[in-house]
Amino acid sequence: MSSRAAVVDTQGIEKVYSMGDMKVHALRGVSLRIEAGEFLAVMGASGSGKSTFMNLVGCLDRPTAGAFLLNGKDVSRFSRDQLAGVRGREIGFVFQGFNLLPRTSALENVELPMLYQGVSAKERKKRASEALARVGLGDRVDHTPAQLSGGQQQRVAIARALVNRPVLLLADEPTGNLDSQTSIEVMAIFQELNDQGLTILLVTHESDIAEHARRVVVFKDGVVLSDRPVQKRRIARIQLAAEATG
Amino acid sequence: MNIFAALRTALRALRKNKLRSFLAALGIVIAVAAVIATVAIGEGAKAKVADQMASLGSNLLMILPGSVMQHGAATGAGATQNLTRDDAAAIEKELGGPVAAVAPINRTGAQIIYGDANWFTQVVGTTPGYLAVRGWPLADGEAFGREEDAAAAKVCLIGQTVKDKLFGDSPAVGEQIRVRHVPCKVVGVLSAKGQSSWGQDQDDVVLMPWTTLVRRIIGSQSDAVGQLMVSARSPQSVSEAQREITSLLKQRHHQSEQSEPDFQVRNLAEMQNAAQEQTKTIALLLGSVALISLIVGAIGIANVMLVSVTERTREIGIRMAVGARGRDVMFQFLTEAVVLAAVGGAIGLFLGTGVAKYMAIQAQWPTLLSPPVMIGTMILAGLAGIIAGFYPALRASRLDPIDALRFE
């Protein structure tokens, strides 16, 4: 039953922020399904509601109205602590600003999500090392964020997002702080993970980055403006190979 | 998040700001050090007082002649000589239950001479019971017995000071000294007892049988006794002894049970209790000062923790995004505050112990380190950490993850 449910299923979710007397409608009824194994890019100008959507799907916030089913479970009325549990177990975050703990080794940064799931120290270390090896940083486990390049930091963040084996990877402008070459490298990792079956929701304002996904949803004024599959999908691995030769 | 992970996280966070952490803990350091040192000095003083009390004799009762009415006018205490050797003998004979030993005492000052040396000292006339009452062993020789007292034998025991003045390093036992021209054989030397609680040299004394002193030195035919010293069998029997003695002496002095006695029975245990009450008051005072300094220390920690929570808002956001619940964040910051307080407490413990030891060596103050107080103070320091960390930790745990992540 739950294996057949969509990973993300929003049913007319709305979000209203009250700023004094003013009410701001950030989302005005969004219904969207993301099936397991999808790679979805969300686009839109600032103020379009894409960040609010991302926060709701990431269980960082609750909708004002509507229902949100994550992996078949309605989490829209969950308590703060329940949401924290869902974030820790089922969602992996990758942010624009990497959001690693400063002066803390890559390994310990990756261990962080497991700390809140009662994973033993030995198991934490093992799984964190594996996750870092998976993103190609097996030899950098003791480096602190300051000793790593932007691309490497983002890979540590991806390892951290993967370490609790989430059902959904949420990436919020993951290439916003990276140069174009490094951006493609990061997208290559995402595509590889998606090929292995991981469901990914990517928020970006760059259309060439969005074209690495399989499906693009455009937000405007709190509603979905368009929702279509990517026609000419970019494959990061091929771009990197082309650059290396040419 | 388990306690070990929390401790590691806390230690790392505190190490990142070493100077700030140290300054934050300094209040607790000073508070704990002050408590440990002052209590050690206070306990030392208390032990010294107790020691001095014990050197007077254990479970001691002193019976002094009291006031009597003469033609409607009361005389002052001690103006009469209504205690007698017979009273002493009666107490010894009839109150064998609560009473362990009885010693009648008369004193006089006298010049004593040995060879070229002479010295003015206090001569105490008493019975063999005196040494038992005072808990005073001999360093050399033997004590005089009842026969010597009955015969007014010309024998004496001398204190350490007297021995030093007259004999120096040469042996005194068996030598003849003259006490106010009465030749007396030294049969024993008392062990050193040191100063009394009021600073008198207790070793500057000559003891001899009561009869010898009164009949031969003073030259009196009276049976009146200056005072009686009685030691009860145990601390518990002191009050019983006091009651029974009062009753017995009233009977012997032909007084009714209800009347004011013409003697006084002073209980030294009561004096000791009073002294202990005093030290309790001082301890209470010290305790409140310590509590105030702990509060000041806790405020310092609370202040630094508040700054820390604001500074690390983003870190809190990251932790919440990867699954930290409110209580995980709360636990983390509480642990940090407690670690801060505990480290401060440990340094303070070390420092306070050092100060107490230094006082003992340099200033010759008696100090006594009390483990229960040390443990109690450490617990209080930890408690101060919890109280200080509570509000900052609560604030951290209530942050909105989205706002916290956006915080620059």
C-alpha cells in the first residue's frame, strides 16, 4: 500500500503569513504529486512561492490549509517534534549556503543527522565514512569546511543528506554559490543518485540547472503555472566528458 | 542525542571560545573556591575548639560553692566554703552509676625551689581521681594514691613547664623539691597538655594530695573544698549526673528540693554545645555568602549562554533541519551550561583546597577539608549551571528552523 503511494502528495495546500494587519498568501492551493524515483525541478521568480513550497515539503513548516502526504502519511498536522523526526528520518536537505557546522570535520558533519536517531557511535562513523566515499570525499573526512572548496563542501552536505537513507532529497538552490563547472559536477552526483532510485526535489532559478531534472514545475504568485517533463534533458556526465576532451 | 555525544558537542563548543568560557566560569570558580577555603578554615577552628574542650576533661561537671542568705542578704557566688571533702566522698560513694570520677580541688600559688632554680607556680591539692577527670596521663613516674592523701604524704606531680624550669633535661622523678619550704618528693611528671582555651599554660602546675596541700602548705584544719570536678560516665549520663549530684548535695546541705541550691553545678558539655551553636551560625553565614556568589556565577553563565545561542542560531537551524527536536537542542545547551559550571566548580575545588592548605602551612591556621561540603558544593555548582542554562536553552529550543537557517 505505502509502496504505491506518491513520495510527495500535496492536496490544495495554502500558506498564509500574517504580517501585522497584512495577510500574505504565499501559496494559494497547490496540488502536486511526486512519484518515487522522480527528479523534479521547481522554478519561479522570488516571491513565486517556491521557497514556501520547499519549506512545507521539507517539513520545516506546516500548511495553513490543505493536506500534505509524505510517503502516504499526512504530516500537515504533525507537532514540531514529530516534524523534526520526519525530517531526520525521511528527508535529506542540501542548501545553497552548504550549511555545514564550522570548525567541525566533514565526518562529524555527516554524522550529525544520525546523532538524533539514536545511532551508535560506531555505526555513525561507519555510515558517515561510506556516505563521504559515495560523493568522492573518502580522503577528506578529517577536513573542516574551511579546508574544503565550495564544491567539496556541497558534496559533504549531500553526504549528510543521504546518511539516514531518506525517501526524498530536497535541494534548495544547491548550485547558487558554485561556479558553472562545479555546478555541473554537483548535478552529476544528483543524476547518479536519481538513477539509483532516489527521489529528488530541486529548487532553482537557473533554467540550465533545472534541465538536469526529468520534470520542471514553474511557480508564479503562489500557484503552479506550468508542469511538464524536460524535453532535452542535460546529462551532467556527458557535459563533463565533453569539457575534458574539448 | 545521548549524553556522551552531548558532552562532546558541549566541550567542542566551549573550546572554540576558550577565553569567553573561562570568564563565564570564573564566577563559579571563585564561589566554589571561597566556600571550600572558608569552610575548611571554619571546620578547623571548630575542631580546635572541640579539642580544647576535650583537654579540659571529658563529660565534665564543675561544682562550685554558691550563694547563701545571711540575715536576708545574699552573698556572691563562691563567698562561702560550704563544699567539703565529705561531699566529694558522698558523691563518689553514692552516685557510682552516672559518675566515673570525683576530684576535690584547692589551689594556692607557691614558690618552688630545686637546687639553684626556683619558680612560682600554681599548686593544686586534689585526689588521684583528678587525673581521671582531666584525662591526663603521666609522662614519667607514678601517680600518688589514696594512702598518700590520707597520710598527707610529702609527694607531688609536676607539669611539663615546671619540670623544664627546675630540672631542664635532667630527670625529675625521685628528686626532692621544696614547696613553700615544705620538702616534697617528685613521684611523677605529667604529660604536656598545652594551652587551655583561654590561653593559660596548663602545664605550669604542681599536683599534690589534697591533704598535703591544705594541712601542710596552707596550714588549715578546714575541710572546705574550693571546687569539685566530676566526670560523668558518658556524654549521655552528664545530665543525669548533674541532677543526681544537685539532689544529693541539697540533701546533705539540709536544703529542700525546691529551694535554690547553695552551690552551682556547671556543665561543660553545655558550654561546648554553645560553642558549637556559634560555629553553626558562622557556617550558616558562610553558606549564604557562598549561595550569593553562586548566584552571581550563574548569572555570568546565563549571560554567556544567551550570547552563544544568538551567535549560533544558524547552527541550531542546521541541527533542526537534520532532525534535532526541541528537546535535543535544549539538552545540548543545558549540557554546555552544566559543563561550564562543573569545570568552574572543579577548578574552584582545586583552588579552594590549595588556599586551605596554604593557610594551614603559612598562617598556621588549622584547616579541615570536609568531603561532604566539597561534594555538596560541586552539586550546587552543577545546579547553578542547570538554572543558568535553562532560559537560554529554552530559547534555543523554541527557534523556528526556517528563521534560524536564514539567520546571518
